[in-house]
Amino acid sequence: MSGVRVCVLVEAGSDATRNPLLRPLGAALTARGGGLTSFDATVPWEPSDLPEADVYLIKGGDPAVLCAAGAVADAGGACLNALPATLRAIDKIRSLALLERAGLPVPPTTVAADAGAVAELLRTAGRPRFVKPLRGRLGRDAGTLYPGEHPAGGGPWLVQDVIDGPGFDYKVCGVDDRAAVLRVRVEPGCPDVPRVPVPDPDPSLVRLGLRTAEACGLVCWGIDVVTCANGPVIVDVNTFPGFRGVPDAAGWVADAALAVAGRGRAP
């Protein structure tokens, strides 16, 4: 489809390391007869500043990006992923509940409204728990806490069983039914840790990703998986991953964007 205008709603647009997909995505769209612009919603802007486009990619979970996506959607713009699906998946307890109802493996989780409630849960449990903010991003303020400790930052919080994994996670990401698996040693608060592609991944990991995407209504999707003695556990959902280490991802996203533009509505 020629002449399709795609706009990516991003955060920290001046930091090329935060949005490595943009350059290859622009090339992939150009090769398909389309064009790409980006809009950094984390710098001052007015609603009239939003560019005209046939489809908008919601690439970022910053509240300012979501506000821009809301303004676009309210004006009838097509978004990828669809805004309602994006908002569901970004809300960690909503996405966890969706996965649990779909029969997918997730950690036992308790929601605590404030740091005092977290401390009481730790005291009652008498053992370490993994604690992360309900609306946290990029691993910030997430980690294992022990009885007597308090979380940093603001709540609400998710208090989960510690998953005893092998020391690394799997990142499963994809677009529609095309997927890639990477192995990563996660360091909370460090989004740019090395990712090692897994050339022949366990098919069950790919199935977990596809089922998560279906449960959450996502076209572009990603999950973090920890494997343990009882099998894989999904510990996070990403509405639009960066696809670092996935060279084919730009073409996948370009194809999905053109498909949405062709339908004239969000999937």
C-alpha cells in the first residue's frame, strides 16, 4: 500500500538508544511505499501539534504518550496496538488477571496500596517476596525485599512469590503470529542489558507469547518468562517491545501498520 503515513508516538525521542526500532522501521516502510514520522510526547506539546497520519504506533507507556494516543483515538485515528488493549496490558493487575483467567502461568500476587501494607505482608510471610510498583516501567523500583524492608517510590504495589529461576529470563516478542525468543540476564532498572537470540526456542515459550497476545488483544507484544522447576512463569507483559536483537521485527511492524491503515481502524 503506497503513500501510507505512519506516526510513532514515542518517549525520550532525542535518545536514540531508547527507540532503536525507528530507523529500521522507517527503511522497511519506505521499501513498502510508506513513510514514517515520530512524535515525542515527553516534550511540551499541544493537541494541534499531533501530525496527521494513517496509523499511529503507541511506542511507549509514559503517561504523556498515552495522553497523545488518547487524543489521536478520540479524533478517530487508528492506533497500533489499539488504545484499549494498550491500557489493559499496561495495568499490571489487569493483565495478570487476564492471563490467569486464560489459564496462563503467572506468579501468585497480592496488591498492596502502600509501603506499610507491603512491610506487613513481608512480616507475615516471614520470607522474601518480589515487589514491583503497579504502574512501574523498565524495572524501576522492582526487586526482592526481605522482612523489615520497605519499598522505594510510590505504590500501589504488587507483592509476588519469588520465582527461583536459572539466573536469566526469556523475552518472547512478536507481531501477530511471528515471534522471536531471546535470553537475557535481567538487572532491575537496566533496560539495555544484552539479549541473546535463541535460534531454536522451545515451542512452548512461543505458544505462551501467542496466547498472551490473544488474551490481551495485542498485535505487537512481548512477555518476560522465568523458567523454574514447575515450568515457565510469565512475569511481565509488554505492549510494544523495543525488539532489540530481532532483526526481522521492523518488517513485521511495518506489515502490521500497513494492515491497520488498510482497514482504517485499530485491530
